[in-house]
Amino acid sequence: MSVLVYAESWNGSFRKSTYEVISYAKELAKKTEGDLTAISFGDVSKEELLTLSKYGANRIVSYNNINKGDNQIASKLIADEAKESAFIIFSNTYTSKMIAPRVSVKLNSGIVSNVIAMPDSFSPLTVKRTSFSSKAIELVEVNTPNVILSIAPNSFYLKESEIECMITNKDFSEKGDITLENEEISSEKISLSEAEIVVSAGRGLKGPENWNMIEELAEELGAATACSKPVSDIGWRPHSEHVGQTGKLISANLYIAIGISGAIQHLAGVNSSKVMVAINTDADAPFFKAADYGIVGDAFEIVPKLIQEVKKLKT
């Protein structure tokens, strides 16, 4: 059974989440004895495209002249390419969430989002996904001839499986309904959606001037920085760092919450994290009930000590 992957790029480069879905798709192709094709949109160099073969892509279809933001055109081209594919794989990113449902309608195929594991069986196809803000795991059965799976970030490991591949460059002259007038590039060093470690803080830091220690801890850990909704609302931190039910949903391997009480809306956005650590002066803060580890104490005393300990471990 052949497998097609949407290889999403950012400013001409692929990120970890793309390589995760390629790794997932290659494992799926091995189990079903099929080939793996990746499809890419936007101005991506040949050298960058070839990195997909490192994780097992047999064939790469590249549309350099297609704007990544034109989801209607992208969904049409993916659907055309996927007609003979049993599986169409996406990463569970914001862009994919706009494209995958359109492809599902065009192919009349079943779609499963937030997938966290390889299928349990293939006849019928059953696969695990998270639901209820990651508080539960569903086992979903799909009976359509082809199936769309959207893989949750950090749920499948990178697995190198280098293979020779063929790159096919294609052009599409038809214009879509969307015109990109301007694009704002996030300045974050590490993407929150795919960060393995996230250091987050709330109003317990008392002001934006105290965020230097959060950034220092994140830098030492190789982590992304985040914040609670009230912090972004009052302008201490940019809205792009807001995690929670109304902000970004993350699936970090380690989430460190500093000075965050743990409102249910915040927890709904971070519950997929594998390990959560809470640091708060309030021993009754709701976050402690959800956290795997908790430290009751003053962040201004604890965080500098954490930074020093991390530096010691690194040396």
C-alpha cells in the first residue's frame, strides 16, 4: 500500500515535525510493503528536499511555484497525487489542519487527527489518538479505502532510513483564491509546536523585566519559552508564546511551569506533555495536581539554582 506525506516547509527549510511524519510514514510503508512519496510546496532547494530521503522517502514531488498559504490549491494537488495512496500523512500543524480536511472531502476518505502511534491493525484500520484535551486516548476504526492520519508532534521518534530517491519538479499555473500580501515571521528560536522542552511562566514573575532568567534557563536546556494567557494579554510576552486552550497546544517531552496557577484552560493546552514540572509559592495551586513533579517555593530563588545545576551538568 503506497503512502503519501505532506512535507511542510518553513522559509525553504524542513523542521523536526516534518521528519517525524516522514519517519512515521516510512514505518507504515514497511508494514504495508508500499512506497513512500513526499509532496512539498514553496521554494525549497534540491539539497533540502534530499534530506527527506534520509528518513525514507522514495519519491519527492515538488511544486516550487505554489505559495504555501494557498491551502485550496495545496489540497487539490495533494488529493490528485494521493488518489492511488492508501495512506495520506500530515503533521498536526496549523497549516495541515486547514489542508487535511479539504483533502478528506475531495477523496471521500476517513481522517484521524492527533494520532500518537502506529495502527493497531489494518483490517479494519484501527489507530490511537488523543481526545478531550489529551485527557483520554481513543481507539478509532476507519473503513474507507484510503485514510488520512495527522500525527501529533513529539509522538513518534525520528528514525533514519536513508534511501535513493527521485525528485519530480512540477508547475501549476492555475491561480487560487488566496493572495499573500505580507507574512510575519516569528522570531522564536525553537518552534513551540515541536519543542521537546518548554519553559513557561505566568504572573508569578511579577513583570516582564524578570523574564531574563526564564530565557536563560530555556537557553541552557535548549528549550522554547512560553507563557500563560494573562501574561500575553497584558503585554509582558508576545501572543505567539501563549500556550493553553485558546493559545498554542503543545506536546513537549518536558514542560516546566513557573509561577502559573494552572487554570483548566491552561492545562488543556499542555496536557499532552509527557512530564510536567510546576514551581509555585502556593502549595494549593491547581497545577500541582496535574504535575508529575512540584516545587513549592519562590521562583526567584529556585530558577537561578536550576540554571546553575544545569550548567554544572553540561560541564
